[in-house]
Amino acid sequence: MVQSQDHPNSSDVIERIRDGVLALDGAGRCTYLNKKAAEILGLDLRHAVGTIIAGGAAGEGPAARGAAAEGHAEGETAAFYEACRDAMVSQQYRCAEAFIDDHSGWVEYHIYPSPTGISALFRDINGRKVTEEELKRTELRFRALIDQASDAIMITDDKGHFLDVNPALCKLFGYTREELMRLNINNLIDPEQLKDDPIQFDVIKTGKPVLRERRMLHRDGTIIEVEANVKLIPDGRLLAIARDITERKKAAMQIVKEKELSESIINSLPGIFLLREYHGKVLRWNKRLETITGFNATEIADLNELDFFEEKDKAYLRAKLEQVFSEGSADAEAEALTKDGRRIPFYFTSMAIDIGGKPCYIAIGLDISQRKKAEQELQRANEQLHHLSDYLQNVREEERKGIAREIHDELGQQLTGLKMDIAWGLQKCKMDESLQQRLSSMSKIVDQTIAMVRRISSELRPSILDDLGLSDALDWQCSEFEKRYHIESRFESTVHEIEVSPGLVTGLFRIYQESLTNVARHAHAKRVQSSLALQDDHLVLQVADDGTGFDSETVAGKKTFGLLGIRERTLMMGGKCTISSSRNQGTTITVSVPMATNQ
């Protein structure tokens, strides 16, 4: 019967199969062999059919085995033939893998026995073996990575029973691998946390990974804080990676404690506190800022640093802020504006700092309302004292003027009358020489007394001060000083014929007197140079000596009433007093008072 080419026979079909196919009868004789099977077994495809290649089956001895099987089959091929004979005897299916040789490589053979013989199927598994070897190497690398990992790694079943663990996990919890294989993951979790927060196996089984922190137990009962990442792997087991975060938690807790401490310190400050980026957002402030200004936290976060002040102060504070970043720190006084419009005076101290690479500054403000109030009260008290001192000075000047007038007019006239009586008595007693001597002596005493009266009257209130003015009075005082103390004195004035208030004239004259008195008492000077000039609507009186001088810092702490009086008189006239001195370099006193004084 001729077969159509459209319907190939079974041999053609088998030849097209990539696997090797072999058929043996009950005697081990080859009844069919395809090309692939011949290559694998090393047989000649043309002569193998009909040849006994697996003799000895069905009770035949070695003598009955075919020539093809004798002495030629060895190694894995001989093992295959042996398996064929065993299968025919036992009538049991056989399957094995074998490495035939370098040419055929790895094959997997299946032996199917039947009462009439066997059928064998050879399958090339070289690709699978390569894959398996690569898988083994991958598993070895993976195992090495797991075993060397610093994090604890575990594999459990879907109930949490341990199936595999790495050395890091054993070390972390203090168990051996064998001990852990008998435990469940729940045995390592803090019971208190497990009670409130059990493991969500149902969620993990859905394929959703779970990342959370757990309080776990060391074998000795010590709490270990871990961060656990749990996920479902394709074979249905659970993979968990746990990282010890105990130290991190301690550090975080320490940071929280330090933050709480810093917050406590900041909130306990007596003033307001502000930490802000340079022209950026507010990073931190204390509760007192909210309490004092009336702004809440949300409003403060949105406010600019200058929004707390009036427009008139902003330029000044902006310059101070620039000073903070150019010099590192700055101080300022300004009135803070509260939400309800109140103005509170503050003293601010600011410092530049760097936070995370960003320029920032800290500002601390102290409420100085009480200090300002005390300063105002002190200023009023000083003004009252100045007015009182001014009044007392005027009263004293008036008293001096009155006393000088009384002495000059009353006592002077009495002494003049007494001198005239003595002169008359001298004319009447020319014959009595002893009486004339006594009267002459009395006349001299009266002359001395009259001169003393004139000097005292001039010192109390020189008439030249009222008659000729300030410049002439100062020039006269200079001459009198030189006569009395024998110290070379010079006075120069560029002020002539100007109208000066009586109070200012008296004040400058008394300052000049006190300055010369200090020279006579303390300076040990040989020369005094003084001057009076008009500069920018200010009368400037200067007295300079070439004496021993003094240490300004040392004298500042002593009760130098002369210098104190000079300063006080200058202040009462609204002027400024400068005293310059150093040892063995003399002393210069400069007094400048405005012409528009209210004296």
C-alpha cells in the first residue's frame, strides 16, 4: 500500500521528534532507533536495528548477549542498558539523569516496560542543567548575601513559623538557628505590643508589603527596637527583613528630650525669642512672643520680622539686621507693636548662626518698660534737681550780691568814717608822741581792713561783672589770680559787645573762678592760658595749665567737688564740659554753652 505524502507514516513523525527514541524486544534486541537515540548511545544507526544491545533479559545469560553490547558499552551507557534489563525483569518504569559524554552531554531517559519489550525516551536536558547550575550559583550567592547581611532576615510560613533565618538574626535575638526553627515569629514580639497590634498576616497575604516598627524580645528579655519590612514571596512564604533601630530610637528619644529641654528653656526666657532665616521663614519662637504681641502661631509664621514695628523704626532695624550678618551680632532698642496697637519698648540682642547651610539669626528681646519708666522718672528728678540747683545758685548769687553790697556800702563807710576820726585825733594830739604812734597804727589797720573789705566784696560779686560785662570780668579775674598766686596768667577774648544773659555771665564767671582755684590748689603750674570765643552760637571758655595733671580714670571715682561743680554748672546752662588731662601733661578744661540759654 502506497502512502500519500500528505499523510506521513509513524517513522517519519518519530524522526522529526527532537528527543531520542529506542524500542527493544524482550530479548534486548533493537527494534527501532532514531538518529537522536543513536547519537546518544553511540550506535550505528544503519546496523543497530535487529542487534541485541541490552542482552540478558528474560533469563538469558551473558552468552546470549549481542555483540553490540559486549565490551562496548561503558559508563553511563552501560548504566542505561542495566536499567533497561532491570525494567524488563521488574516491569517497572525507570527514569534517571545521566551525563553521557562531552558530545551528548546531559540527558534524561525514561524507560517504559511491557510484556513484549521496552520503549525508551531520551531527552536533551543540557539547557535545563545549565539553568539549574546557574540557579544553584545564584542561590549560593543569595545565601552568601543573606548570611553576610547585617540586617536580620527570616523566612516563615503563612502562620509565622520560622523556615529559614540568617546568622544576623540569630545574633540579634540570641538564639541558635535550630532553636528558632522551633519558634513562631510571635514568640519574639513584645506581648504588650502584640496584644494591641498583632501581625497582619491577612494583609501580607494579599501581596501588600508591610513596613513598621516593632518592639521585639532578646532571649534574655531585653527589648530590641526593630524596623521590619515584611512581604509575600511567590511560593507563598513570607520574607521579613528586620533592622535594629534601638540606638536610632535612643538617639531620636534623646533629640526629643533635648528639644523639650530647649523648648522649656526658650519658653522660660524672661523676654521674647525668635529664630528666623535671613529674610526667610520663622523657624522657632517662644510662647511669650505670642502672649506679648497677641499674634497667634499661624500669624507669626506669616509675618515679616519688621512687621512687629512701626514704619519710623524699620530703617533703623533694617540697618541693625544687616549689621548682624556683617559683624555677627548687634543690639538695638525699639518699640514693638502689638496686635491691638500697643507699643512696648524692647532691648534686642541678635546673633547670626548657620542652620543647615542657611544663614539665620536669633533675636532675644527684653521688655524695658520699667527701665524706661525709671529712666524717665530719673530724668524728671534730675531736671528737678537741676532746677533746684539753679535756683539755689541764683539765690546764692543774689545773697552774695547783697552781702557784697552791704559790706561795701555799710562796712566800708563805717571804716572810712573811723579812718577820718583817727586822722582828726592825730591832729589834736601832736604833743603826745605815744598816742600818735598808737593812732597811726590804728590807721594802718583800718587801711588794711578797708582793702580786705574791698577784696571780699569783689570775690563775692565783682562790680565789674555787672558794670563792664563777661570778657572784662574774666580778664580782671585773671589779673587778680596772677597777683595773688604769682602764676603767670594770660586771658584772650574774641567776644566783644554781645548781649549775654545774666545767668550765663554769672555761670561762666564762676566756672572760671573754680578752674583757677583748682590750678592754684592742685596743679603746681607755672603758667595758665585761658580764652573766651564764640563758635556756632556757643560761648566757649577754655582754661589750660602746664601743671602735673592727673589720671582721668582715677579721678573719675573720687569726690572731686571742684570738677563736679564745673560740670553741674555747665549742665544747668545746657552746655557741654570736656576735661582733658594726663600725668605731667597739664590739664585743659573746655566749656561750651549755647547763647540761647534760658539762664
